[in-house]
Amino acid sequence: MRSVSIIGYGITQFAEHWEKSFRELIAEAGTMAVQNAGLTGKDIQAIYGGCMASGRFIGQEHIGALIADQLGLNPIPATRVEAACASGGVALRNAFLAVASEAYDIVAVGGIEKMTEISVSEAAIALGGAGDQETELFHGASFPALYALMARRHMHEFGTTEEQMAMCAVKNHKNAVGNPTAQFRKEITVEDVMQSGYVASPLKLLDCSPITDGAAALILCSTEKAKKMGFSNAIEIIGSAQASDSLALTGRKSLTEMTATKVAARDAYAQTGLKPSDIDFAEVHDCFTIAEILAIEDLGFFKKGEGGKATEQGKTALNAEKTINPSGGLKAKGHAVGATGIAQVVEACMQLQGKAEGRQVKGAKIGLTHNVGGSGATCAVHIFRRVQQ
Amino acid sequence: MRSVSIIGYGITQFAEHWEKSFRELIAEAGTMAVQNAGLTGKDIQAIYGGCMASGRFIGQEHIGALIADQLGLNPIPATRVEAACASGGVALRNAFLAVASEAYDIVAVGGIEKMTEISVSEAAIALGGAGDQETELFHGASFPALYALMARRHMHEFGTTEEQMAMCAVKNHKNAVGNPTAQFRKEITVEDVMQSGYVASPLKLLDCSPITDGAAALILCSTEKAKKMGFSNAIEIIGSAQASDSLALTGRKSLTEMTATKVAARDAYAQTGLKPSDIDFAEVHDCFTIAEILAIEDLGFFKKGEGGKATEQGKTALNAEKTINPSGGLKAKGHAVGATGIAQVVEACMQLQGKAEGRQVKGAKIGLTHNVGGSGATCAVHIFRRVQQ
């Protein structure tokens, strides 16, 4: 396989976009990415798009073709990838393979979700399709309920507290203040989280990521071609891995670790020869605060059971021991589900190019993204570094 | 890119499976494919699954993870691909690239749809998501209506008749009699078609492919490894191409040809150095009879405008000038949308291995599959030959 790099990226504001359609959002992010790369549409040879549930959110399938059409890029191949909330990360994995295979030199990969066209209760049901419809959602186990089970078990086994979980949200809101495209750019306190209503005990409203509309896009290019074309800012994808686990929680070996994260991380680290301690920052999948704690343990940044304590000790804050979610994470940047995996990579690119301004990780050289589908049935992990000139 | 071959395949009965779930169907096809290859689950390194609209048909997304889970294959990577009715063909394209890239040696790729869990009118709306929801479906233009427009224009420009379209259905039903997994194994007459009720004039009930439940699966392997493992029956994928076009009919250059088919066919032929006349048989996407006529013209088998006449002259019958849809096609074999693109390839493998019994194309050496999404916004074309020993 040949090396693949990112030569352009774009992202829309993450928000409730009552005034913009699905089509407008993906066109905005896609055009921004092509322009950021200094290319035009005719340079793009194929498209990948991650999107979870457009059929239920906007009554539209066939999203690959829609994206190519909307960007005026017909007749190039256009493929939609779906892996629940990991749709973006898995789309990146497949776009990466398409370039690595030498089938294409330059490929665009986007992620999108327009979630506000239906009611919140309808959206909760659509999102429930990421878990096991037959054994979970049908019986009322929506996503907050599934993560609440994991949180309760983590509290039981390791003494993790609701306050420690709250501190993930507090830290991510603080980071988002520095991120102009984040949905919630305001600080909150542990007290705010603790006083917000329970959604599924022990998870409260401010432990949960929001309903979000948004899109993000990347332009991939073979590293060799990127060098020939004179890109001095390219970000190399040095690790790319994906793994699966049982769809339902009941099939898991443990409620306090995600095997898919551990396997994907193991494979991505092996590809790079790097250790968790070599990672300067990570964008992890904090759809709920407990998910961030699980992630930072399963990615090897902290020992199992110590993620809550590490958060409480400030070790995951911006420019502390291990910066986690400098963008604000799903909690504060927003979680437009199909877009999330790509938005994480946009953040990684900005950090590695030193363009993250108010949320810049100082001297960042190696970044990692971690994108989870459902309650952990899919995980994509990617590792990035700025191409050596 | 390295060469990729098919070393195993499986397919369920295509039917209205009131007694079998989505999970059972994909497990059946997947297990059959693994066994057909003489492998066990632990030999499989990644999974691709094509599925169009499971969110609306069965309330379930995250289909890649579901398939891996159902087949007991966790934690390998599992990816769902969606491209409307071309989901299967596009899943194959991506599984092919995953092996060609050298990321994996052995990959399973499946296609599935379980369409009978909701009413026919609900299914028509779900299927409408393959076209343009905003400019077509919302205004009542369901799929039969879109293809009716194409049929009417083809009749106007080239003198194609309703009887000629009917003859596609008659021929495909005849072929399906020899196919044990086909949904409709009974012959029909031109009169039967002409007397069936109009769905969208000029298309009548028997011009339309049915609602179908079914699944199909393939095992891909690098050709070199397949040879080392001693597979004497492997089928090489010598051409793999995909193209896109505008989502809505209104964006097309012409109503009587599909640009996506022409571009994908051009690329696939170029990869193989073959001409249309070198193809011994083709499985084409006859979601409606007019679609078969468009396909055999756009694939270069007959001149533009002469597809209807060629059908009337019997040139597309089994073992005539160019065998089209020996399986019975979507019309008679059935059209479980996400499964169709893979089912076509199962047929190609059986034909090239000389195992198609009552529908065998004599001396078949080269086969082609043609899988369309929506009204032509996506097309995947693959070309196959038996590996030389």
C-alpha cells in the first residue's frame, strides 16, 4: 500500500441549521475542502461520503450520488458508507484504501448529517438504529440508556463518580470556546452538569452530546503526488484501522471497555510503530461523558479504571499531560453523527498545521482520531502527522 | 493494484420471506459463501455489505456491524455501503479495492434487503429515496413513474413498442424457470404482460421487478493467494468500474441513455482490453423492462435505439447472439435491492464455472454484471473470467 495524505479540508458551522438543507451543508464543506487544497472539482477522481440515517432524517438515500451531483462532479464514482456514528471514520478508512490501492490519486471524503428535520423523539428512534433494534431499541433502550449502563458499571468497578464524568463536559465546553465552528461556545461548571436533569441515570442532560446539523470534508492524495504537487502543509495518514464488536451490549465481554476501540487502536499503533505516549492529542468519541473516559483508557492513554481520576486531575485538559478533544468534542463542538468522524480529522489537520488558534495544542506533531459507532460495535482509529519536508 | 478473484459464493432463495429475518438471510448467504470457498470464518479479514434502506425497512442501521456480529466474525472491520439499488455492486467495488490495496487478502462481501416488513406503499416511499426526494418523490414521482418517462421517450425517439418491452419480461421469466433461487419460476406470455394493469403508463405490472427479500455473498481473495491455496475454480474480477450521474432525471443529458452506465462500461472495458462483442453473457439491471433495453444499448451490445428490436428478434435469449439475464434478471429472479448487485455476480460465477444447469450459457468464458442505482445516478460494472489454470 502506498502512503496517503490529506491536502485539504473544510467544515461547516456545527449547529441547528434551520436555514440550510442537507445539500447546502455538504456543498459548503466540500467546496471549502477543494478550495483549501487549491484544486478545482475536475481534480477529484472519486467521492466517499459518511452518513448514518438520511433515509429517516430527510427521506433520502443514495447519498453518494447526491453529493457528486450537488458538487457538480458527475460522472466520478461516489460511494456512501454507513457505520452509525462511525460513518465518517469508516468512510475515511475506505477513501484511504481507494487511494492506497492506486485506483485513484485524489479522492474527496465527506461526512454529513441533517438531524433537525424531524422531532427530537423521532431522532432518538432513528439514532436507536445504531444499536440493536430487536433486542435494545424495541424494548425502550435508547442510546442514553445503553451508555448509562456502561457508566453505572464503571462507577461500580472503579469508583468513577458523576462529578468526574461532568468534568469531561466542563473541559470540552472550555475547549469549544476557542473553536469557531463549535455548536456550544460557552463554559459550563460541574455544578451546571450536576444540576441538569437526568436523561438516563447516572447520565444527565449535560453529559450528552447534542442533536446537530453539519458537514465536513477532506481531500486525500497519494503522499508522493502531494509532494510532487508542492503541498508543504500535507498531513499524512500514518495509521488507519477499523474493528467491530457485537451490535448489542449484551454480547460484549465487558461493559467497561470497548473491544473495537482496543483492536482498532492496537492495529493503528502497530502500523505506525508508535505508543500511546507518542500521541500529542486525540479527538475521541465522547457522545456521552462516560464514552470519553472509556476511550482514553481503551486507547492506552490511562490505565483501565483511571480515566475518571485523570480527568479530575486535569490531565486531559488543553496542553496538559494528554490533550483530549481540543475541538470541544462531540459534547460541545456538536455531534452531527455522519459528519463527526470527518470533523475530528479536520481538527487534527488544523492542530498539526498550527492553525487551531484559541485551542492550539503547542508543538503538536502526532494526532489521533477515534470514532465509535453505536454503543461500540464499530470503531475507526486514525493517526496523523505532518508530512516531513 | 493486484489482481482479485472470487473463491466462494452463496445466495438465499429470493422470495417474500415471511418466515425469515434480515439476520437469518444474511447469515444464510454468508455461511454458504464461506463454506463454498472451503474456508472457515476465521479466514475472513474484513466484511463489506451492500444494503439500501434498512433504516426504513426494518428500523436498523449499522448493518456492517450487524453482519459481522451475526456471522460471529467480530472484531474484523465491517462496512456497509449504500448506493440505492446499486448498493451491492458498489460494495463489491469497495471490497475489490480493499483486497487490491493489499490491506486484506480475503474479504467477504454481501448484499441484502428485507423489504416485506413494511407495507407495499411504505416500501414504494422508501425506494423513492433512491431518486431525488425533493424534486421527484415529494411530488409523487415514484420509481415506476421515472422509468415510465424514459420508456415513453424511447418509444418516441426509436419506435420501441410496449410489446418489445414485454418481451424482456417474457424472456427473463423463461430463464428463471432454470434458476432454483428465483422468485418467479414460471413462464409468462406477451399477452400476460400486455393485459396486466398499468402501474405508470406505458409500464404495466409485469414490466416491473417485484418486492423481494434475499441475500447473496461472495468471498474475494487476491488471485495470487487463491492460486497458492489451490483454488481451481476461482473467478477473476478483470474489470471493476463505477460512475455517477445527476440524482434527478431532470439533470440528465438524455432520457434514453444512462451516462453512468456508459462511463462505467467504458472504464471496465478499458481495464480488460475487451470489447462488448467479447462478452459471452451479461446480468443487467432490469428493474423495469425499459431498463434492460437501455442497458443492452448503453453497454454497447446493440446500437442505441435497437434494443427493443434486438429483444423482439430473440437476440438476447439464452444462448442466442448475446445472452442477457440468464438468471431471470431482476424481473423474475427478484430484486432484493441491496442484494441484487451481488446476486448478479453469484450468477456470473455459476455460469463461468459451468454450474448454471437449466440456464447454462454454453461455453461461457467472459461475463459482465451491470448494477444501477436509482434512475441511473449510480452504475457499477464488473467483468469476470475464470482464472486460467
